[in-house]
Amino acid sequence: MKTILLSSDDPNTPAVAAELIRRGELVAIPTETVYGLGANGLDEEAVAKIFLAKGRPQDNPLILHVAEGQDMEKFCHSIPENAYRLAEAFWPGPLTMVLPARDCVPRRTTGGLSTVAVRCPDNAVTRQIIRLAGVPVAAPSANLSGKPSTTTAAHVLHDHDGKIAAVVDGGSCRVGVESTIVDLTEDRPRLLRPGGITPEQLTAILGDLVVDKAVTAQIDKDAVVKAPGMKYRHYAPDSEVIIVSGSREAAARYIHRHFQPGDRVLCFEEELPLYADCVPLAYGKESDVNTLSAGLFAALRELDDPSISRVYARCPVGGGVAYAVQNRLKKAAAFHIVDGEAEE
Ligand code: TXA
Ligand code: MG
């Protein structure tokens, strides 16, 4: 199959992409978080193609993308007041809500669950594609399963060229990490995955938020978890990733003591001078966490190279968007964290 590259700037793109989706094809779409691998979320056969293209486990459910917030009512039932309040505050935007699914949503889309994840993405072209398709678009992140997510059209082509009908090129994704996921099907709202909408922003609206254990710790692959996606190794290059915590200077001393030829350093721009002899790669500025979230996956993809044995990574501290960056980097490192100050 020849994969067509469609530009977001071309006025014909929404109609062309929507028609491919209506025909049951796979189309990669840009969003403000990461690129999604989209298909008609109500068409079991189209959805099956997503699992096949990604190599994704069948029990890992997909997110349904809608063009308008109120469309959640078409695919969800028993919607609590909190869902309307979150939609009003954060949609279109990097927030996904888990709600009870209506019967029209195939179990293949929900990974067999009776709930469904819905999100209204903040990308005008993608919302127009969904509107014209006339169906909700099921879209996981467009990376091959287990690999770092895709934040440019080139990343998508790297993983799927020749295997999907089209990629809509909308440039680099602004947020750079996947949406925040909140489960609203229990008594208390539960954070399943941190993202661009921060825990602080959610708590300001909800007054209450439980953080699921899958956010903060490694989950056994056989465990029963709320977001099935959280138990799989994720976001990771093939090489071993080790997070080195502690002060800038102590971390640099630790890394220099342990660095071997073939290792790499993933750090903040401010730290580049400290690692001149360690082939450093900066993923953003420590002083601006949005640059770190926007640059993380591109950097992890660059470090996904068989010639690299270990990556020593620096991770931002604190809440807000840094919480999401920590979550992705810790998962990429399989929670292997060393304290740069401990050996001193
Ligand atoms: O930002 C995003 O959310 C991107 C863009 C493309 O929208 N999509 C994305 O999809 O990250 P994906 O498939 O890579 O991650 C979806 C996560 C998985 O961890 C999955 O287990 C969880 O959402 N999920 C989906 N449906 C669920 C449900 N009904 N209950 C609990 N978790 C669910
Ligand atoms: Mg993903």
C-alpha cells in the first residue's frame, strides 16, 4: 500500500482523510498531544486494523475522538455532572474521560470493557476530519506498540509507511505527551494517566482525585488494572534507560563515574556543558517544562538505536506538566532510578 502524505494546510485534506476513514482505512491524525492512528471507532474491522498495525494487545482499549464535546452523549451513558464540568473546562484539549459505554460502541474498541474512553482533541483540522467522517475516530498513539509515541508525521511514517492509507501532517505536536486520562465510572474520580491537563487543574474542578497506582509504580503484566495500557512496557527505546536524580552537579558526577563508550546522556539544555564528553542529547529546558514534554518522545526515538547500550536520563521534579513528563520517563526507564547523591 502507498501511504499518502496529506498536508494540514491543504483545504482538501479534511474531505480526503474523512473519506478514507469512512471506507474503513487507517489514517494517522495530528492532535495537540501526539499523532493518533485513526479509524472508524464504530467499525470492528477498521478497528482491528489498528491493533494489527501497532502490534497492540487486544485487551488494550482505544480512545474515541469526537469533534464536539456534547458528542460524548452519543457513545456514553450515565454521564455524571463531573464529566460535563471537565468537558466545559478542558475540551477541546488534552483530557480523556472514561465513562460507561453505549451499546453502539464495539467491544473491540473498548478492549472488551463496558466503559469507553472519549476525548475531544484540540486540533481544528482533525476535528473537521471527524466531523466530515460522521463517526467517532478511534485512535491510539501512532507508534508501534511499546515504542515512544509519535509527535511528527515523520515519526508516523517511520513506524507505518506502506502499511496505512494516509498521514495528515500537522507539524510537531504542541503538548508532546498523551492526554490526561480520568476515570469517572466510580464513586471517586481516578487519574489513570497524567498529561497536559494537570492534577492540580483537575482537583480545582473535581475537588477530589485518586491517583491510580499504575501512575506511580511498575505494574505486573498479569495484574488487573484500570487502564490496561499502563501495565505494558511503554515509551521505551531498546536500550536500558536509567534516571539519575539529585542535584545537577551530583548527577553529573554520578554519570561521569559510570559512563561507558556506547552510553548516552538525555538531559536538560541547561546541562549540556556538563556532558560535553558524554554525547548528550537535550530534550528541552528545565526552566520551561512545556519544552520538556514537547521534546521528550522525539528524543527517546532518537535514542532508540541498537548502537546505544544505556541512556542516563535527567528528569524534572515537581507537579503540573512535570508530573506527566516524570511518568513517561519513569515508564521508559521501567522505574530504574538511581540517586546521584547517594554514592557521595
Ligand atoms: O493523547 C492521547 O490520548 C493520544 C491521542 C492520539 O489522542 N492517544 C493515546 O491513545 O494516547 P493510547 O491508545 O496510546 O492510550 C490510551 C490509553 C491506554 O493506556 C488505554 O489502556 C487507556 O487509554 N484506556 C482506553 N480506554 C479505556 C477504558 N475504557 N478504561 C480504562 N482505560 C482506558
Ligand atoms: Mg500509546
